[in-house]
Amino acid sequence: MGSDGEAKTKGVGFVNVKSFATERFGAQAWDAVLERLAPEDRDELSLVVSVGWYSLALYARLIRALDEVHGYGDLSLVVQLGRYEAEHDLAIWHRIFLRFANPAFMVEKTGEYWKRFHDTGEWKIAREPNGVVGVLEGWGCVDHALCRELVGYMSRVLELVGTKNVIFEHPTCRARNDGQCVFRARWGSLSSESHSSREAAASEGASGVRAVTRSSVDLSAEARPEAKLGSRR
């Protein structure tokens, strides 16, 4: 945590939110998101650069505002934001290497990679047959929007290493008054029963319990590392 006792996250996440909004919804989309926020939040966002560290609670408010303005208010757009961010982050890695990576290995490495973006939270990851289960402990802001973004992010990471038939679940969440945040990923051949579960997952996306990982959004562009959010234009 920072000297003010508040959990921090890396500024690149804020920059990616702005890029996602403008690429998906047009040049004025960022301004509309800023208008939804309090003046003090807008002031802080005007100073954000990708290499800095900023309030995780502010980030949660930002992605909720994005979903309220440009989505349906059910956090489904936040899942797509997470997928977009995975594309940006993993573009830095060598895609050839990723294609040879075991999906469970990639989830474990993503857990290790966590500290590059967050100064709170620790992953405990265990492998299961055709899947993994991860427990995220001590993340410094309890907000379901953050978990929904993470569902999208991790789902897309698995797809990028060539994993097929991914089902990514978030069965317990501190934001729903559960004791801990648990995430479970499964992949591989789908039986008729698991296919039905996958179809059911598509209709449960708003609840935060499950997420199907397909999206038609073009997620290929990279945010410029030197980008600054700046003021509304």
C-alpha cells in the first residue's frame, strides 16, 4: 500500500481504459466517462501516467463509470475491458513462446506477474485436472467490478496460449459477502453436460458467477507507454 494506506494499481490500467473507450465508442467516449465521476476523481485522472501508481478504489470507480455510460450497467462491458487489457499486456510477451506454454503454467505466471500491477493481493493457485483454481487474498479494494475485469483478463490469457473450450468461473467473491475470492478455470474437450453448462454460463454473465470467453471486439491495439490521460477534450 502507499504511504496514505490506500491500495495502489499501476497507471497503465487507467491508460488502457481510456484507449478501450475511445477505440470502441469514439473520440468523445472518454469525456462521457469523466463526466460521470466526481470532480476530485477527474482531477486525479488528469495526472495519471502509465508508469505511476494510483488508487485502486479510483480505478474501480472508473471502470464502473465506463460500464454505466457505455455498457448496460451489469459489468459485462468490464469483462470485455479485461480481455482487451490482456491483449495489451501479452503483446509485450513473445506470442511464439505463449503458443508453447501450458495453460496452467500461464495462469501461475500471471499470478507471479500480479505484483507488477498491484501493490496488494496475493494469489494461491492449485492445478486441477484440465484446469486450475486460484484464491486471491488481501486485494486492497473490495469491488465486484474489479473481479469481473479479472475474469475477462484471465479468460483471454488462456485463449492467447491456444486453450480451447475455456470456462472461467468466479464462484465466491468478497464483494458478495463471501469469505474469499475464488476463481476457477476449466478447459479441454466438452461433454454434452459441460456444453450445457457453458451455454448456461452465457446467460449468467451479469451475476459474476461465470463468463464465456468469446468476444467479437478487435483487441489488437497497444496503449502507448508514455500516454497520459490528460484533461477532457
